[in-house]
Amino acid sequence: MTQLPNSLAARDIAHVLHPYTNLVKHEKAGPLLIERGKGIYVYDDQGREYIEALAGLWCAGLGFEEPALVDAAIEQMRKLPFYHSFGHKSAPVVIELAEKLKGLSPVPVSKVFFVNSGSEANDTQMKFIWYYNNAIGRPKKKTILSRQRGYHGVTIASASLTGLPANHRAFDLPIAGVKHVDCPHYYRNALPGESEAEFTARLASNLEEFIQREGPETVAAFFAEPVMGAGGVIVPPEGYFPAIQAVLKRHDILSVSDEVICGFGRTGNVWGAQTLDYQPDMISCAKQLSSAYLPIAACMISEPLYEAIRDQSGTIGTFGHGFTYGGHPVSAAVALRTLQLYEERKIYDHVAMVSPRFQARLKRLADHPLVGEARGIGLIGAVELVADKASRRNFDPAKAVGATCAAFSQEEGLIHRALAGDALAFCPPMIITEAEIDEMFDRFERALAKTEAWISREGLRNAA
Ligand SMILES: Cc1ncc(COP(=O)(O)O)c(C=O)c1O
């Protein structure tokens, strides 16, 4: 697209460096300029309407125009626009939010530590774990496990936890001391003829062997999203977390539930851990915590962790960690109001009510000749496009079939994301109605038809 020299698009190309973007392509294509939002819809600078089928970045649970959150921010701005939690300071709204989160937690939580992003939350959890093991006299127990295709963020530590090549390649990551174990994707990783139960048992025994090889006295913790998001929306098979946790418990390895996407209703319960039968020692949450209206994230930790960290800080003289904006009062006020709105408007029940329709429309796509697997739970899902359904053969990644399908979706008034492996993700605002779910999938079906026509024209099915 040619950009007029002084247009916003040309100025974007000249001045903005975009995250998660092919920067070479961007210089030609320019940005899609989104100017306003309403409910599940956003509108571009030409007034075109799009269903935001990924709630932005899996985060705007209440959609794109919630006045109660704007009011909460303004009210707090007027009262106290900034304060911090360093050196024994606090603000009432931060205390209230911590209490609220503890009340919602699926496992006993002692303290809540506020940060600004999911990456900072996981980075901080790693520091907590190392500090804790030093405090209790286990200086060798430091290795952190996460899973291939897991997504935990992009700081040096959290990108190391992430198990996706694009987050490591050319960044000199992962750092030493972070190791990746099996991804629980039955469709892709099960052996021929293996049942889901056998697959789960094999993953648990692989984990046991891995820990034995590393030396159990060196393995500190395991990070997992209940449902993997950016890695392709992978729902683990039934019984996966109980089987994995039995191994972890045997070796006194802490478990962290990364609830950055799954937290606050996405999977049909408040927490993904509840849906997937996972009992973590620590929880990271963000995104829907404030419906993404302002940046805020939290680390929730158990009493034994807290006690060891407390004692160590007493010995050292301070707990030497914290971010200027961690527990920002305006973000905290918006988060608190968000959590109240989820309850007042019965959003968790709403998700439980509309998700059967979402899952039915999603799973119906499995009959499409391009779709290898349609998978999901609650209000999150993905379809994986394949060149050959019977053999599950992927398309050549260089052909960018998923990205092209997402571009066709955009033409049809639907914004979502193509993930690695040509998986198209759906994670709409939780306020979506059944009629809007139908509209979303109707638009996607038209995009899929265009994708199929393009694939046939280009002869991509036969390419090696
Ligand atoms: C499960 C999970 N953890 C962590 C993160 C990182 O969060 P942020 O982008 O706020 O740093 C994300 C972001 O998508 C995520 O999906």
C-alpha cells in the first residue's frame, strides 16, 4: 500500500517500532489504525468495523467501551494519581485489591505482589523461587522447567521460560538454568495408537526421567499455563496436571500456574487451574485482571514461600526487588472495579452459558477440508490448518497460510491471530453474546473459503 507522506500510516512507519511484527513487511504494508471501540467491536480510521476475536491480546474481557472502568480510573486519578509500595508505604486501593485476589484464589495464598505485565510477573516468580531456595538452604535447587510451546513473556527470564523458537532465535536465549519439557498436545505429539491416558502417562514418566537426569536436588520449579495460549491454544488431556503434579511433589518442586490468559473466567471458571485440576504454589495473573484497560499484573504466593522470603529480607536488610509502577493506584482501582464488574454482571456465569455455543461453532469447523484440529475450552479456541487432513501434514511455513487466512479474516471484518503452526486463535471479549459468536464464526467461515480458494490457486497443498 502506498502511504501519503504525511499520513498517520507514513508517520507510523517513520517513527514506531512494532512488537511482534515483520518489520520489513511493515515498511510496505503500514499499520491498521484502530481509532475506537464498542463492545466486542473496534473501528479503523476508515470507519470499518471489526469483531475483535482475540479481545485485543487475549485481554479486554469487558470489551472496548466500559464506562465504569473509565470512571474508576478518573476517580482514583483525582484522589491519588500515583503512589508506590516501597519502604513500608501502601495505598488503600492496593490493599483492597490484594484482599480481593486472595479471596478469589483457588489455592491458599499468603501475599500478593503487584507488577505491570505478565512478563514481569513470571520474571518475579523466578526471582522469588531462587530467593526462597537460597533462604531455606537449598542453593543448588535452581533449575526452572517450562514446556515447549509454552508462553510466559518476553523479558530475558520470561522469554527463556517461553518455549517458542521466535522468542529465542537471535536473542541468545534461553538463559542457562531454564529447561523445556514436553508439550501436552495430543493431536501433534501422541504416538500412533496411543490413547489420551497413555499419552499423559508417558509425559509424566518423561518428566520423571528428565528430573532424574538433571538431579532432583537441582530442579526448583515448573511453570505452566493451564491452557497454552500463544503456543497454539493447547488444552491438555484429562488427568494431565494431576499426573504431572504427582511427579513434581515427589521431588519437592514448586509449581506456578501462569494464569495471564486463563485467569478471570476465560476457561469457564475463575481460574484455569480450577478447570484443569492444577494446584499450584504460585499464580501469575494479568490481562483480564483489569480487562487490560490499564497495565497491572500480580504474583500470588503461598505462606511457606512468603515466610522464607520474609526471613531472608530481614537478614539482608531489605527485599531488593520491586518496580516503580508495581501496584500503581490507578491500575489497582481499575482492576478492583473490573473484578467487581465480573461479579455484579455475572460474567463468569455468562461465559459458562455462551461457551457451549462458541465450542459448537468452533468444533463444527473440524469438518472443513483445511482444518486438521479445532480445539478449545470455555471461550478460547483455535483451528489448525493443515495441507493434508489424513496425514496431518502442515503447510510449508514459508507460505504463511495462517497469516494469509488472518488477513482474509480482516477483510471480512474479523481480527484474530495466526499462531505458529497455522493455528488461528479465538479468544473474544467475555461479554460476547450467542448472536455475536455466530457472527464471528460466519465471518471466519467466509475467510476460510477465501483461504481455500487461494490455496488451490497457488497449488499450496502439493508443495513439500
Ligand atoms: C500466558 C502468558 N504469560 C505471560 C504473558 C506475558 O504478558 P505480557 O505481554 O503482559 O508481558 C502472556 C502474554 O500474552 C501470556 O499469554
